[in-house]
Amino acid sequence: MITKKILTYSRNTKRLIILSVDLLLLPFALWLSFSLRLGVFYVPEGDIIYLFLAVPIIAIPIFVRFGLYRAIIRYIGFRAMWGVVQAVSLYTLIWGVLVLLTGTGLIGVPRSVLLINWLVTVLLIGGSRTIARWWLLGSFNSASKNRRKKRVVIYGAGGAGIQIATALSGSPDFYPVAFIDDNRALQKNYIQGLQVYSFSNISSVIENNKVNEVLLAMPSVSRSRRREIIVLLESYPVRVMTLPGLDDLASGKLKVDDIREVGVGDLLGRDTVGPDHSLLNVNVENRVVLVTGAGGSIGSELCRQIIRIKPKSLVLYEQNEHALYAIENELIALIQQIYPASKDLEDSVTPILASVTNRGRLEMVCSAFGVDTIYHAAAYKHVPMVERNPLEAVSNNILGTYRAAMAAINAGVDTFVLVSTDKAVRPTSTMGASKRFAEMVLQGMSKITESKTRFTMVRFGNVLGSSGSVVPLFREQIKNGGPVTVTDPEIIRYFMTISEAAQLVIQAGAMGHGGDVFVLDMGDPVKILDMARRMIHLSGFEVRDADNPDGDIEIIFTGLRPGEKLYEELLIGENVKPTQHELIMSADEDSLSWQLVETLLEQFNDAVDNYDVERIRILLLEAVSEFQPQCDVADLVFGRSGEFKTDKVSKKIVKIR
């Protein structure tokens, strides 16, 4: 009760309390020094009384100067204690000089009292703050509290591990019990009061200390090494948490808020390759850049990467009002963080609320801002959703890409980069087929010799954290106690972190000469069932199945969704060439003549205008020879009777003829 009341006091009141305690401790320390030196209960007499009175007069201003009353007691650390030592040393020196100048040292102040007083004062002033810290953090009555906290083993006794152990010591949720480290020189030693063990002891450490979580405090370790450690931890009944990488810890000070769950990015096992800055900058630095679909998962990350390269200006083109508002505010905050001295850069971000299907609007924007580079990320990408709404998919993914490309040509844009997908390869879905034909549109437009605009396509697989990703879905299902839903036990996918994908898109766009299709190296494919099992294990649970009926969370199989494939591919043919970046390949894909593409575009446009979904399916089959749909048309289809119908049942929605 007293602790809570003290914590509610104002900062000045707390400082006054600390100062009052120091006013009592300083003369007491001097009296204790005399008593220890003389071996009697010392009673000051004569002129020595004035030396006692001078102690706080000398010490308090020095303590103020050294910031002893600015430190927050609950979070006091080594630096604050070193400040105590420095302040007490200076005070002792000045007081000693005063003793010598007054001559009192000849008659009643033994020289050894100076050393004893320095030592006692350091112990009392520093010790009082340490005791106050323990008390305010509840360390004196923490036995019951600690039993309610999550008991944590910290893997990594380096700088990050020590910082996070200090932060966790004051956390109401976590209680660190030990370190694990591979460095033999640290093993069997104590750091921050916690013993350092080798990994071979982790089983007994977890069992004896009833550990709930293991925290990976190794921000500088390679991703492959991190994956090895995570795999080793899978067999233990603990939740595995981690810290971000060094790039995300620029402040240098770790906090409890930095702790996050282990994600699939930690499980990929492939180390990222640093960007080629000559490629990264060529289309962005000091240029006017426009990103369509700027509020989406890919588009927004492209915007974040572009801002870091410092463009002349960035135009955010987005049809979703809320998404546009969110990314604009985020980018302004990012600019203030990265370029605090350049206030004018905030005006370099311009939000445009519009659709890519509005060619006139996009052309006007490109001309008005003098756009040099367009990253076309606007697309409907959710496979089952697009399967049920093929008209909108064709309108946005195909006609929207064509109209955006024409706007770029008419406005004199230098570079147009299409963000494509692995689902465009031998597509089994409307989404994949629409994205493949969008590629063909740009391949055909590249053959128009009078156009100065250079068209490039970048094709890649799933990115972690994108809309529709299974990762947040699995995490939410695990949080709710399951079951975790997997479409098929054999389904596999390629994965890449969203930041890495965006960087590679920017670099690939700089290498194109016109009509190029670039494919990103996605690493090894990941089996979704294995991913689900690992996420369950790393959350501290066990999979419930026939072999383990007492497990915590069940995995159920729901079957492939409309248009979904078991295996994704990145190449249609075998003609692939390396580029100057080791993670970017150039694919030599077949294309159609521009005359045929124009004819198909006119037919697509007519089918969309007439809501002819059946015609849309026929045109996609004609345009994309590899398209093998897995299901019937699943949209509202206009029939001869004047009624709308679906592929399952006929149902009168509205009569329009």
C-alpha cells in the first residue's frame, strides 16, 4: 500500500524524499567513520561539529550536478551507481581539503577517516538507492508475485541478453531464472545474479525452474543459426520468444516491448542478402515515385523502403480511404524519425484517393507530379475471394494494369514495375490467370517502339505478413486454443519476408530493359503442415492427434479452396538466366503480339461492361494457354432468362431485362 502511494507522488516530491534521506545519511556516514576508526561511540566536540555541518553543504550540490536526483530509482542501473561513486569521491576530496585548510586534521581528524568516510558514504548512498529500487519493485515480498510470473530462460548472455534481463527484472509479467549460452567461457558463471548454463543443461533448467518461456536474445546471430536453435527448442514444452534483429534495435536500449513471438521468418533458415545500393537507388533516389495500391501489404512496404532511399517525392495511389490515411500517417512519422532536421520532407508524401481503373485520373496525377517511376502493386490477390468475384478481378488486375500502363506512356513515365505473383505460373485460379495476362499486357506494350516507358515485371511467392497470409491466421487460432486449419497435408508454399521482397522488387525494377520478367529466389519451399506444427510447439503447446490424444491443439484439414494449388511454381519454362543480384533471376517467358493483346483487352472490357462472367472465363482460357481452372464459375452469372445464377444453384436476385 505504501509503495503504491509513493509511486503516485509527483517527480519533485520523490526527489525531495531522496534528498532528505541523503541529508540524514551524510552526517551519519561521517559519524560512523569516526566511530569505526577510533573504536568508540564517537561524540563530536568543538570545531569538528562545523565539519559535520559542512558535509551536506558540500555534498548535496555535487550530487545535484552529477544527476543523482534525476535517476528514476525503479530503473537505476550501473551508470547511476557509477555516478554515485564519482559524486561521493569529489565530495570526499573537497571535504578533505577543507579539513586540511582549517587545521582540524592536526587535532582531531585522523587521515584514515577520509578513506573510511568515502567507503561508508558510497555504501550508504548507493545502498539506499538499491534497497529503494528492490522495495519499489516488490523484491522483498516477491516470492508470491514471482510464482505468478512467467518464468523465462534467456538464450544468449551477451549484451542484448544482459539488457533484457535488466528490463525483465522490473516486469510484472516475466521472471528471468537463468541464461543459456554457447560460449564456454561464460558457462557456470553468474550474470545479473543468473547462472549461465550450456544448452546440454536446458532440460534440467526447464524442469527444475518450471520454465514457461525461452527468450532468444541474439539479435546479431544469422538466420540460419537462429533456425537451428529454434528447431532444437521445439521438443521442449516451452513458448519460444525472440528479439528483433539489429536493424530494428537502432536505439541500442532493449525494452520488454521488444519481445515478440517467434515467427515463420525465424524458421525460414535463409540469411538475407544485402541490397545492391546502385540498383536500389537508380529508380528512386531524388526521383518522383508513385506506388499504386500504396495501402496494401506489398504497396505499403514498398513505400517504407522508398522513403528510406529519399525520393524527390512519393505519391500514394490507393482506392481504400482508411488504408491511404494509415500509410500516409505512418510515412510522415517515419520521415520525422529518419530525417528529423528536414521538416520539408513531410510535404513530399502525397495521398491520392483513386482507382487504377480510372485511366484519366492516373494520367493526370502522373503528369501533374512529373512521375518518373511507378510501382504497380494494386491488385486483388486473395485466391478464393477473387474466384467468387472474377469480374472485379479482371477489371482491376487486367484492365487496371492496362490503363495504368497507358497512363504511364502518355505521361512520359520512365519506368513501370508490375508486382506479379507465382500464381501466374500455370494458373489454376482466376487470380493467377488475371495476373499472368497482366504480365502479357506489359510484355506486349514493350514491343511498341514509340513508347519511352520501360516495363518490368517481378514475380514472387508468399510474403510473411501480407493480407491473406496463413501466419497471422495460425497465430490467432493457437491463441484461441485451436483448432488450427490446414487445407491439405501436402500443401507447400514459398515464403519471403515482406521487407526483403520489397527491396528485391525495387532492385529488379532497375535491371529491366523492357518486357523483362524477373523471378525472386524464394529459397526452399515450406510445408504448411510442418509450419503449423512448429508454431504450435513454439507457442508452448502440443499437437493433439491420434498419437497424442492428450495434446493441446488439434490440426484439422479443410480441403483445397477454390482455385488453390498444392504446389506453387515460379517459372513457366526452363529459360532462366542469372542477373547481377544473386536472388533475382531473369525468365524468358512466351508472350503474345500486341495486336492480339489489344483484341483480347477489348473483349475483356466488353465482357466486364456487360457482366458476362462466362465470357470472362472463356477469354482467360484463350489468353492464358496454361490456365487450368479447378472449379466452375463462382460468381453471379447473367443467364438467358434474365435472372442471375451461381454455379451451384439458380436464384433470382434482381430482374434487369
